[in-house]
Amino acid sequence: MSPEEFRRQGHAAIDWIADYWASLDDLPVRAQVQPGDVRRLLPASAQEDAEPFDAVLGDLDRVVVPGLTHWQHPRFFAYFPANSSPAAILGDLLSSGVGAQGMIWATSPAVTEVEQVVLDWLAEALGLPEAFRSDGPGGGVIQDTASTATFTALLAALHRASGGAARLSGVGDVPWRVYGSTQAHSSLVKAAMMAGLGEDAVRGIATDPVTQTVDVEALRAAIVADVEAGLRPVMVHVAAGSTSTGAMDDIAAVAEVVREWGVWLHVDAAWAGVAAVCPEHRDHLAGVEAADSFVTNPHKWLLTTFDCSTFWVRDRAALTGALSILPEYLRNAATESGEVVDYRDWHPQLGRRFRAIKLWAVLRTYGLSGLREHIRSGVELARHVADLVADDDRFEMVTEPALSLVVFRLRAGDGQTLAAMEAVNASGEAYLSHTTVGGRAAIRLAVGSWRTTRADVDRTWRALQRAAAQV
Amino acid sequence: MSPEEFRRQGHAAIDWIADYWASLDDLPVRAQVQPGDVRRLLPASAQEDAEPFDAVLGDLDRVVVPGLTHWQHPRFFAYFPANSSPAAILGDLLSSGVGAQGMIWATSPAVTEVEQVVLDWLAEALGLPEAFRSDGPGGGVIQDTASTATFTALLAALHRASGGAARLSGVGDVPWRVYGSTQAHSSLVKAAMMAGLGEDAVRGIATDPVTQTVDVEALRAAIVADVEAGLRPVMVHVAAGSTSTGAMDDIAAVAEVVREWGVWLHVDAAWAGVAAVCPEHRDHLAGVEAADSFVTNPHKWLLTTFDCSTFWVRDRAALTGALSILPEYLRNAATESGEVVDYRDWHPQLGRRFRAIKLWAVLRTYGLSGLREHIRSGVELARHVADLVADDDRFEMVTEPALSLVVFRLRAGDGQTLAAMEAVNASGEAYLSHTTVGGRAAIRLAVGSWRTTRADVDRTWRALQRAAAQV
């Protein structure tokens, strides 16, 4: 592709995206395809000869779009929405264009330093403790996902608890134990599996039946019992906004418990953490100053294109102690000076792209005031949903609304609840997901997109009401 | 950003990239900044108010570009170049625009099915075994990096060798052992550390002093000795193109050895694997049909923007057995039907972006013929470097050229070799990296960019000659 051709096709790709966005409102949110439908539209082998880029654009419309569930659709309310924004997309595009690889400071200093600065900015904007700033012994890094952040936190915790023995001789037969509520994200169990502890090492602590938050006394009792039995507590995972219902564990109370045993405290605020750009939405992070590590995902609710999971630690030495390796071909003067950070030692991967540009672009083009407005809009729309639920006797709330997440059900029963949701999803008019709370089915409606208006919420609600009338 | 504003700024971002590329030849390849220089140009805090996107573009020029080592520069020859291409960048842009999240088939079917098809295409194009195709018990997946692929392979190997016990109760005190040559990539040791085995579990097997390839008899002896001592060999890592010198371990011979003990055979062809698009550059993969897993990085030498590391397994059940978790909120009919693949169970992360679009765009807009031409050009330029080395008595080759990688040194000694390289790097005229071979310093020159011409290689060589005259 010549430079002129790149400009032409690049402009066409930008326009394709703008047109795709403009079409979203008329597209079914959930893909209407069956397994194999997309595959059948594609040739069996790669072709020998070059095709023009227009052919790829054409196949996006013909093959891909019908097979997409449209995550950027204004009526996508499932899981936690992964919101993109124009500024983030262009920021990421620029990062592709630069094509720099920031595995160590020396391989492209700006990749590391812009990331450090932007993570310091975001830590301050969220009211996170000074200890997480990069100019002390802590610091922040962009991970791909919160799953990786939780796994990395566990490796750092094992490093600290083992006095460095784990990286040398493994986790061995030390009976390490990891704690989280029964509502903790599945990535906690996956992290224990990957770190060689196994899923049996994870203690699922009971939650309060109303708030779904961890029962701190049960946590204390589990740790005491384990210590007395000769087991080794290594990390406690706190959900500052659980996936199922947005439950906010009491960080400060958990911190009291873990302090006594020197257990690593990891706060997983993947979805809800970014809400703290608003001072009035920081209560769920009270106590975070005691955390050893903290993760929140700007790629969920802060308008930053996936992947962008911001992760901070109080003591980066535990992290780099667990993960550092320095082969000869990466030796360099800057690393040896100790004046720089080499992010390669902060995550499982070696290579890394310049992900900070997209977050930088979001922080600058929205400004903190614009980001607050975005968060507040999501919270307000969720409250509106809660009002709609309250106004219709066929429905009931399952838990209190948590920021932009509302969990409700049909009073008629589980079958009706799931059938009503499936009817709406199948219609393509909106897309919701489900969970179980206290053994009963519930519908989750999570607002996140900057495209979502009150009209979208109302239209979705009417679709749910119609479905409720028919199940 | 309004739709019209997105179009305008999007076109500007595309043009910024085209202009940046046009300027590369005149920029110093290696960043000319000291630690903290970039950071000092940025404000201490995020701003309150929104700025126009133009301000971000302006700061790319003012703050970022001077702090970059230009990986897309035609005279970037360090590490292994991470080559982007216009088609891949636009493919990735479209993936950002779509903003779909493919953690499971149901969350956006096209994300999964396009990836399956494109990985089947690439497997066929590289002459990989049928067993890796997605229509049998195996299959391919795009990982972020080869480090993650190697780690994932180790988790699958542990799952198989432990009969599923590892995911439940951890690696425990079973004395697992992992094997690779002393030239194996550092990610092997990192994988063992992360999987809870520790670095001591990795046996670094001696290499042939000339070829730098693994000594297969030494590997056999190590496994035999370990088995006799009651240790448990779990995985052998084969380097099909080592990082240091491009050494090609004999896959077929290693396969003979591992077969006897049922040890997992992982082939790490991160850099050199993609060369197999050329039938004449497949020798180093002879024996790959015995591999349990295989990784190569289109983001290194196949024109696909980072990150794109293609990973195949013969038996996906070992992978998903090691990594699958199904929380209630991800339960769905497609998964339960068993008719679909849920890629979430193929890697450490849960969330995943639509990375297949960029690889699809590369395969289509270059065609296999265009990709072969690109690989052949890199090999030819490397041979040209080898000729230049042979023609200058002050220099000598350290190993035979390996595809696009040439390793050489100054006869004068290690100090002079490193000083000459540093002089060229400091000048900004070209960028090279170093290694040690047999305890002696050597310069690595790896060709990879589609922008690199013979003139770039000659200019770099003249700079090295001038430096050699002065050290």
C-alpha cells in the first residue's frame, strides 16, 4: 500500500466506522447467527494473490457485521459494557502507527514515561493513595485485563510471602490459601489455577444475603482456622463492585483482618473503580489506602478502547521480584542505572504496545469534567431503571442499584425471568445478561455507553414489559 | 466528538501516521532522551477541562516522537523488528471501531469464527500439520505474545501430565521438570516461575558450540537422569529460531526423545515460524507434526501490528481443561451445545479483542505471494550483510546467517565490538542489538521491515565500518 493509498484507505476505514456507528440503532444488538454461519461465508484457504483493501471493507459488511453482537450499540446492557470512544480509537490508531514496543524503557522511552505519567494522573483523579504513584516505591501499569492484574497480584503476593523462594523453587507443597467472597470474579480461581495453587486453594467466603458483600467475620474466621491448621494465607481478593450484582465489599474492614497476618490485599474494582472520578462515587473505595494492589478497567466504563486495565501496586519490588528476568540481549545502561522502570517485569508478557496513548487521549479530550459527566449519566440512567422496576408490580429489584448496574427479576419466577430476558435478546431490540442471586435467576442491566440515552432505556423497558406479559 | 468531528480527526490521525512514516528516514532510530526527559514535558495532573484532539496530535510531535525509538524505521535492526504494515493498522483500527468483545462465541460469534478460519488459513500456508486445524480436536488462537503462548502451553502440559489434578490441587510437591536449551527464550523460565514450578524446575540443556542448537543427546540424558531420580518431565521447549542467534533446534530429533515419556513438545518459532510461508524456508520446522503446540508471531516478521501471536495445539481439550471456568453470567446455549469454541478458555485473559481482522487484512491484501516476497527480501538482505562481513577483515561472522538474522563481531575483541555497535546506535543512523555467544560479545542485525532497502543495509554497514575504524 503506497502512502497515498494508505491515506485513501485510511480515510475510508474511518468513514466505515462512522457509518457503522450511525447504523447501530437499526441493527439487532445480539448477533442473529447460528454456529458456523460466519465460517461458511469465508473461503477454505488464503488466497495466492493480493486483493485491494476495499475487499476487506466489503466483507466486513457482508460477513462480519451480521455475526457481531454490537457491544457499542446504545442498547447493549449485558455483562459490563466495554465502551469505546472516538478519542480512544484514534489514540489507539496512533499507537499502531507509531508501532513502538515498550518492553523496557530503553526500547522506546516515551512508551514507559507517558504510561507512568498517565497512570499517576488517573490515580490522583480516582483519589487513590499517594503510595500508588510512580515517584515512590509503588506505581501503575496498564495490563490487558483485570484477570491478568489479579494473576499478577497473586504472583507478587506469593513472592513476598515466600521471601522470594517461590520464583526459585516454586509454590511447592506449602499450603497457600487465597480468599475472596463467593461473588469474587472467576479470574480469582483462574489465577490460583495458573499460579500452580489449584482451585482448591481458593476459599469462597460467604456473603451477606442482602448486600452480597463478603462476610468479614466469616473471612476472619476462615483465616484464623487456616492459620491454626498450619495453612498459609497469601492473598485476599476484595470485590469493589462484583460482576454479578455490583456488590461492594468493605475494603477497610477486610484490611483490618488481613493486617494481622501480613496477607496481600488485592482490590478488584474492574468495573466500579473508574466511578471514583466523581467524588460522590468513592465510598466503595474507602479503605483502599491499605491495599497492596488495585485494578480498574478504563476499557469498561471509562471510554477507553479494550484493552486497558489500570493496575497499581504499593511496592513494585514485590512485582518485579516475582517476574524479572534479564537476558543478555536486553541488558542496557538505563536498566543498570536503576533510574528507569522496565514494564516487562510488571506483567506476564514481554512485548507491549503503547497503550497509554489511548488513555491519554481520553483523559485530555474529555477532561475530568467530561468523564464525571459520563459516569453520572450512567448512574442516573440506572436509577431510572430502578424507578421503572418499582413502578411495575410484575417486577422486583433483587439488590440495590449499584452505580450503573441494576439487578431485578420477574416476581413470577425464574423461568419467566429468563424467558423474558431471552425474548428481548432474541428480538435484537436490546441485550441483557443474567445471573443468579441467592439461587434465583435475575436480569442484569448495566449502562455504560456514551451513546445510551433515556429513550434507549425506556425502549428496552417497554420490550421487557411486553415480554413479561407473554411469558 | 461528533460523528463529523470523528471523521475529521480520524482523517487527521491517518495523515499524521503517513507523515510520521515519511519522516522516519530523517529521524535518529534510537531515542536521544535521558530518563525523565519525556516525563518532564507533561503536566503533573490531568486537566479539568476538555481539550481538542488536535492538542494530542500536537503533543505526539512535541513530547512523544523525540522519546521514541522508531521500531518502524527502515534502519531498525535490533531485537527482532516488530513490523507493522498499512493493512494491519487499518485492520486493527476497524477492530477498535467495531469494539466487540469475543470472550466467548456467544458474545460476538464473528470474533471467534473469523479467528478460527484465519488461523486455519495460516496453518495451511505455513505447512503446519492438519492436526492443528480447528475442524478436528486441535485448533489455533491468537495470543498477545509468544510468552503467553509458552506459558499457556506449560499449563496445558501440566494438566495432561497430572491427569487434571494440577488445576484442582495445584502443582504441589511433584518435582515437575521443564526442558529447553540454554538458548531458549527467557519466557520459558518466566513461564515456569508463573506456573508455580519456579526457575529451578527448568533444565538448561547444553547447545552445540557451532550451531547453538540443543544437544539432543544431552537432552535425552537429562530426561533419563531425571526420570531415574523420580522427577517428572512435563514439557520440552524447542527453539525453532532462537532469539540470540536464530539457532534452529532439531524438532524431529527432540520429538523422538520426548515420545518415550509422553512429554509435551512445545515449538517456539516466534520469529522464524512465519518464514515457512515460503516452501524453501520450512526446513527448520521439519518434525513439527509431532509437536503438541506451536507458536509464531505475525507481529514480528509478518507485517501484522502488535499484538498477534498465533498459537496452535493438537488437542485443545488439554488447554481448555487447564483453563476453563464457567461462571453463571457467562452460561449460554451455544456453549452448552458444544458446537462452538469459547476462546476465553484458551488463554489467561477473559476479555479479548477482535485481533483476527488485522491478520485477515494482511493475508488478503498481500496475498500469500506478497508475503513470500516480503520474507524473501529479508533473507536476501541478511545474506547481503553476511557478504559484507566476509569482505571486511576487521569483522567475522559468529554463526551462520539464520533467515533474516546475522550475528557477527569485530575480530579486535568484545570491547571493540560493543563500542562499535554503541557508536552506531548513539549516532541514530541505525539501531542494532547485541548478544553473547560462547561467552563473547556479538552484534545482531535482524532485517524485518518492508521499508528496509539494500541502501539502508549498506548505509548501516558503512556506519559500522566507520565505527570499527575508531574503536
